[in-house]
Amino acid sequence: MRIEMTINGALCHADVPPMKPLLSVLREDLGFKGSKEGCGEGECGACSIIMDGRLVNACLVPAVQSSGCEILTIEGLGSPDNMDMLQKAFVSEGAVQCGFCTPGMVIAARALLEENPTPSLEEIKVALSGNICRCTGYEKIYNAVEKAVQDGYCDSFRTRENLCSGQTPTPTSENDSNCFIPEYLKEVFEILDKNKDVSILAGSTDIIPDIKNGKYTLNKIMDLSRVKELKGINKVGDAIRIGSCVTNGDIIRSSIIKNYLPAVWEAAFMSGAPAVQNRATVGGNLSAASGAADLPTILLPLDASVVTEGSGGVREMKLEKFILGYRQPDLKPNEIMREILIPLSKEKSIQRFYKRGSRKTLTLSRISLGFYAEVENGVIWEIRAAAGSMSPIPIRLKALESVLKMKRLTEELIDEAAKVAYDEVNPRKSSEWRKSMTSNLVKSFLKELL
Ligand SMILES: Cc1cc2nc3c(=O)[nH]c(=O)nc-3n(C[C@H](O)[C@H](O)[C@H](O)COP(=O)(O)OP(=O)(O)OC[C@H]3O[C@@H](n4cnc5c(N)ncnc54)[C@H](O)[C@@H]3O)c2cc1C
Ligand code: FES
Ligand code: FES
């Protein structure tokens, strides 16, 4: 297909297969070799670019989803003879050794500074957490970002408007009959009705690694990510409604989520790193129907429902019912997930999400636990708990719930509950570690309630 986009202010186009990773399009078809390929699956950040104002991993963006977008690559900041202030700071602080990670680091830093011109050291660390450097060490890199801020970089860089050429690229799939880019839900349903074998792309962060690892190939595709009706986060009546194409990044930036659903905010914040968060959607996380996904672990205790829609109409079901089995969401062939619906929590309630993995950031959970409890006068009137990463799909901890519900919270009850949780989870790998960790986290949560 022919794709058209603005790269560093100039209109560019390429004739490429729709699922070709944008990183390969940039490097092989368009000659932008600054972005590097390390892992090719979103884990190293060497391919970082800014797309429509957000940091993304170019290796995880299929060409079709870059069509019509505005892209900033490292070449857009400066050249070796004419570096910008941020690039100069990396050199002067000794933040570059072999240089392989450097374009990605600089772009990740630039994305941070476009959003937050006065970041704290902690914010710099979070912003660069998806970028791996194997030889320099991170201190000098953080120093470089701080130096650029002190030197006034944020006042100096060209604004987004000035980067644009004035020409607008258009996303089009007219030249490829196997590729659809709808903008409205009505079109989505028409496409589904006429093309039974079409595969849906949202953020593609699950799909691209699966294709790369040879799990499947896609023949016909539909990009849902531009459908505006799937993107909002709204408080409507006594529920929060989250569109299926809302990304973890949108959740992290949402004041509604921060205020009403702090544990969902926590789960989104702990999923991947910023470049993955800016692509990974709620719909993709739940439709993947996997025990490794983080959001279901907290959405189950929060009693979330899933709304699906197709030309046959709308269905609403509890999330527990939607996840039928591993990789088996309850979606009919002509349906998509439209949104999730989370009832507002009671005033005297507490919600928590815990995750433990093999490292601090960019780690898949080895354990995740979600809790919702209503406590008044020392009595637990309502409690819901769920565990992820210990079985093929996330599970509600019903035995734990029944030992706690309608009980007065005491040290003895906490000990009993911790034992019940230990017995209730049944992980296949690292069984003893995961069981003990579950039991400890249940204890921590209940002690906090106490
Ligand atoms: C480096 C890296 C780190 C990661 N870390 C984490 C992590 O810490 N925690 C975690 O939970 N996940 C993690 N993931 C997995 C992934 O990012 C999430 O599962 C993400 O939410 C998937 O969403 P997506 O939009 O990218 O889905 P896609 O890849 O676009 O789609 C996934 C599946 O869902 C289907 N689908 C998507 N949207 C809809 C819809 N609206 N209706 C019907 N079907 C739909 C697609 O057809 C496909 O089958 C990570 C991935 C990577 C690459
Ligand atoms: S190449 Fe590693 S994140 Fe893209
Ligand atoms: S400078 Fe070599 S990997 Fe970072």
C-alpha cells in the first residue's frame, strides 16, 4: 500500500506492505537510519520516535498505522555537524559510548521535555525507563537531560507547528483491498459484515511481536486506532466508561482515572514503559484474554463490565464472563469491544493493585493482585480480589473473599486469610515463590485496611 506521512517536517511516501514495521520503512525505504533496531519487539527503545506528539517504538508500529501521521526522528533534531542543545548535552556529559542507544535516548528525552519542561530526576528516570543502554550507565544520561533543561533547551526547540511542512498527509487504504482504516464505528461494522476474515489492530503491541515470532500472519486487517468513538474516558452517571482504544498513556494522563480509579492508574503506569503505554490499549489488553495482562487483575475486583458491539447490536457482560479462556474473549466474528464500564466505588472503599516482576520497569508480571474492599467500623462489608500471571487467565480469589466478607478485621483473620490465599493460587512455575508472595501481599493489603 502507499503510505504518506510527514517526517521531520517534510511530506514523505512509501509503497510498502501494510504490516511492515515503521522502523524498517524508515530505515530501508526512506533512508532515515538514525533510529536503530535492537530487539524489534518494544523492549530496548533503540527505535524510539515521536509520532503525533507521543513517544513510540517504531518497531511496534505497522506501516498502515503511521499513514497520515506526523513523525519526528533523531534526524529532525540536528545533524552531527549541527547538533541541537539536547544532543550537545549528551556529548558534553559523556552520555555516549558506542552510541547505539543514543538516538532512542535523545528522542525519549525530547518527548519528555515537550510534555514537561521542568522534569524531576524521578520523572526523567520514568521517561527513559524503556530505553536500555548497555555501556554508558544511566547517571550520565540523566545528567545530560538535566543539563539540557538548565541550558534552556525547552525554550529553544522548534515547536511542533514549525516542524510541519504545511502539507497534510492523508491516511488512505484505497490502494490496498486487504487493508481498512475506518474513522467511524458505522464503517467498522460494514467492514466486519463484508469481511469475515478481517483481523483487528488496535495498538499492535501484542500483534507485532506475535507476527515477528511466527505465531501467525494476517491477510486482511482493519485499524481501529483512528475510530474516535472508541477513545473517550468519561464519567457518566454512576460509572466510568473507557473506550476500547484508550491507551495506557491516556489512562495515566487522565484526571478522571486518577481521581476515581487510582488502582487502574497504578496498573497502567506499571504496564510496559512510556513508548509501549502510548500504544497499548485497554481493548487489546482485555481481548488478548491472557493471565499475563495487568488490567484485568484490577478490573475484575472493580466489577467492570465489557460492552461489545456489532451490526447485530450491543451486548454488555461482566468482565469475568467476557474472558472465556486463554486467548478466548467472548467476541462474535462480526463484533468488536466498544468500551468498558466501571461502577463508581463506594465512598468508604479502598482499591489497590500490586505487581511483582523480574525488574522494576518494562517487566511482565510474575504476580499481579487487585483488591477492592468496603470497610466500616472495623468490618469488611464487601471485598473482591483477583490474581494475574498465575494461571492462563486472571482469576477471582473467591475463597479469600468468602473468608473475609462480613468479618471484623483482626490480626487473626489476617493470618487466616493469608493462608487461604496461599492455598488458593496454583501457579505452574516458581510455585513456592509465587504462593508466598501472594500470601505476603494479601497480608500487606489487609494490614493497610486494619
Ligand atoms: C515491551 C512490551 C511490554 C509489555 N508490558 C506489558 C505489561 O507490563 N502488562 C501488560 O498487561 N501487557 C504488557 N504488554 C502487552 C501489551 O502491550 C498489552 O496487552 C496491550 O494492552 C495490548 O493492546 P494493543 O492495543 O497493543 O493490542 P493489539 O496488539 O492491537 O491487539 C491484541 C488483540 O486484541 C484484539 N483487539 C484489540 N482491540 C480490540 C477491540 N476493540 N475489539 C476486539 N478485539 C480487539 C486484536 O485483534 C488482537 O487479537 C507489553 C507488550 C510489549 C511489547
Ligand atoms: S528495536 Fe527495541 S524497542 Fe524497537
Ligand atoms: S552508549 Fe552503548 S548502548 Fe548506550
